[in-house]
Amino acid sequence: MPLDIIVGSQWGDEGKGRFVDLLARNAQIVARFNGGDNAGHTVTVGSQIFKLHLVPSGIIHPNTLNIMGNGMVIHPGSLLDEMKMLKDGGVEINPKRLFISYAAHIITPAHRALDKAMEAVRGKRLIGTTGRGIGPAYTDKASRQGLRMVDLLDPEALMEKLDDHVSQANQTLERCQAAVLNVKEVQEQYWEYSRILAPYIADTSRMAAEVLVRGEAILAEGAQGSLLDVDMGTYPFVTSSTCTSAGVMNGLGIGARAPRRVIGVTKAFQTRVGSGPFPTEQSDEIALALRGTGSNPWDEYGTTTGRARRVGWLDAVLLRYAARINGLTELAITKLDILQGLDELNICTAYQKDGQTYTDLPFGLSNLADFTPVYTTLPGWKPKDVTAARTWDDLPAEAQQYIQAVAQHGGVPVRWISVGAERDQVVTLEV
Ligand code: IMP
């Protein structure tokens, strides 16, 4: 009953989509278990680039079934836009290959308005959310007043629930001096969504359990990254869902079971969008080299919001932490090619505070901002190029040394290294 899990081991945007794409061909089901359209998973197939926010990346493979699990929060309008974009790109979308959990929560325009209004009043303590309504939707879920996908199956009752929901949100919006919403307009919109999405709503928990009993494989696709996890991340600068492997069982409703593999995806350097501590953050020319100018699709600008990402050196202390909280069995390193313009490369292998060195943080990530990184410096491989490498031996010695250092300091073996944006630009190692 193989369950494989792919999670981000940083602050999201690690390039998980391409490894889901790589592994999806051997999975019966690809399933998203957390988050919503705050995620942005880019999959490149030849000249086509698919930017997915909600639909699992397995959709690109014609024989893969795709589940949007109960742990997700779904904005129906975004989902329909994405389904259209996929259809226009030649991908088959129908209720025989895309299944939405009846228990997944619905995001409404009220959640989005509240997300933005609450950010506006946070002032200095701004989280820098994606503005997609994620926090307010999970808040409603936890306070037992959320709307769920199953509600779309009874549009009459849904209209009443929407009336309550939007009216209540309007009171808060008024207090925040933000524009209020027109209840009727929201109702009309969601009536229409009900009609279109109803055939896709299913008992995905049972479906997943049956697939596992038959011995077929499920690939769970994490969104965001471990350091944004609501419990274990850099709280309060986190998202509102469980982004770690532990979220899979709950977010798909499959019960506790040992996964076959837990794959952590990490960039060869570190990035972050939004506020919060980032000890290895760089500025100036190093930042430009890591971020790019925005002229390439893979440059460090958000898939969802277009925001320039903060960039810095790889943080192996945080990688070790992510390995521990996820039970990672292997690593996939992305964007090794981006490092090739640099003379020297730093990896943070420990932290310092008040003259003391730490290889593990005393209270997790709770006071990360108080620590100063200690770097190990390695040579770059300039002007050698890694983009044509497909085996370990194809990599320059300095690149091999860098990968070995990541595995050693991260405490997890490396199985894949991506060396470019194309589907085949991957070095696969035996673990
Ligand atoms: P929210 O998930 O929109 O509430 O945003 C909370 C924090 O998580 C913000 O710092 C966002 O920038 C960050 N975040 C949310 N989703 C992603 C993602 O997919 N990649 C990177 N950062 C994300």
C-alpha cells in the first residue's frame, strides 16, 4: 500500500511540482492535502508551462487520477479558471479524473476581503499573505462555521449559509473600514459554481483508502513548505495549514500509516516570500544572481502574486529541522544551475547567539531572528555548466562537493538534482 509524499523543506516555492510530475507517472492517484490557491506549482512540458494553484500536478499525466483532499481550502472561481486553462492547454479535465473532497472548505470573496483587511490593520506585524483568503477560511473551519464543498450539493441551503457568512464578514469589514460585499452577488456567483462543480465532489477519503488496499500508489503533493507550517514553522509568519508530511493522513482522511518515501524538495539556495525571519538572506549582487531579473519564467518572482522573492544562502540547519519534522527519507534539490555564476558558495551549517554555537535551535523556529548564521564556504564551478548533466559523473567536482555538503549537513541522502527548467534536466542518484 505505497504512499509517497512530497513536501517542501523550505518556505515554499521549492519546485515541488516538477518532482510530482516526475513521480506521477507511477502513481494511480496524485493528491493535494493542504492549502489552497496560495500555492503555485509550475510544470514545464516542452514549450508549455502550466501554472497550477489548486489542481494536483498529476493532472498533466493522462492516466493519473487527482484528488483535492479535505485538508484543502478551495476558491471555486480560481478552480474553474484553472480547469479552463488546463483544458485550453489540451489537458483532459472531467469528473472521472478530478475528485474534490466533500469535506474540503470553500473560500469565498468574504474570506479574501477579510484576509486583505486584516493585513491592512496588522501594520508592522504584517504577515505578507497572498491575499487569497487562506487564513480566514481555515479560521472558519476551526471555529466550525466554514462552508464545505458538500454544501455546493444543496444550493438552496448554501444560499442561506452564504447570507449568514457574508453578513457576518461585512460587520468585521466595516470595523476595519474596508468595503463590504453584496450578499446577493456572492449568492448568484456560488449558485453558478454549485451547478458546475457538483459532479466533481466525491468521498475522496474512501477512494484513497480503496486505492491503497488494492496496492496501488498514492503520491501526496504538499503545498507551501515545512517552514510555513502552522505548528512547526516560523509562527506567526506562516500559512494556516499543515504543510508537513503529518498533514497528509489528516488532509486526505486516510488514517495513520507509514509512508514508503517522504521526499523533501529544497532549492540549492533559500527563498522566502512575505515577512518573517530569514537569517541567511542576501542583498546586492548575490541576491541578483540568485533571484534573476524576472526575464525568465524560473526567476524568483511569485507564481501566485508576482512578488519578488527574498533570497539567500542555503540554510542546512533549517533543512535538518525540516528533515526531522517530516521524517524525510530523501532529498530532491532544485535549481543547482542557478548557482553557477557565483565564485564561492555558502551553506549555513550552524547558528550563533551570545557567543554560543548551535547546530540545532533550542526552541525550534520560535526565535530564529535572534540567531546569526555560521557559514561553511565552498568553491563555485564557474565557468563550468551543469545544465547538460544527467548523471553524477557529468557534474563538475565542485558541484558534487556542494551536493555532498547539502546531504551531509541536511542529514538526508540526495536522490535528485534538477539542473534546468525542462522536464529531463534532472540528475538521478542511487540512494
Ligand atoms: P497565506 O498562506 O496567503 O496566508 O500567506 C502566509 C505566508 O505564507 C505568507 O508569507 C506567504 O507569502 C506565504 N506563502 C503562502 N503560500 C505560499 C507558497 O505557495 N509559496 C511561498 N510562500 C507562500
